[in-house]
Amino acid sequence: MATKYKIATSLLIFGIICFVSFYLIGSEVDENGYLHEPFFLLPIGFICICLSMILYVVFAIAKKK
């Protein structure tokens, strides 16, 4: 597998790991009414998955040419 596909695949896997860890960690409300959740994992996961899909499309277009 070419290095460029390894980068795109690793971004995809990291994005999936972010989503899975968000749901495994969970959310809780403390006694003061504050919500504690790992919200930062959601945008990181979306960015990684979107970047990997963009890279796959760019590599596919470059391969055709």
C-alpha cells in the first residue's frame, strides 16, 4: 500500500477511534448541574474522517490521470 493511502487510512481510523471513545467515555452531570463530556472528540473525529475522504478522492483522481 502506498504511503499516501496509509495516511488517509490512518486518518479514517483515528476519526473512528474518536467517535468510539466519545461514546465509551460517556457524559455525566455533576451535583452542581454541570455537564461533563469529552465534546472535543466529536469535531476532531469529523475533521479526520472528512480529510481522509478528501484524500481518497484526490488520490483516485490523480491515479486516473
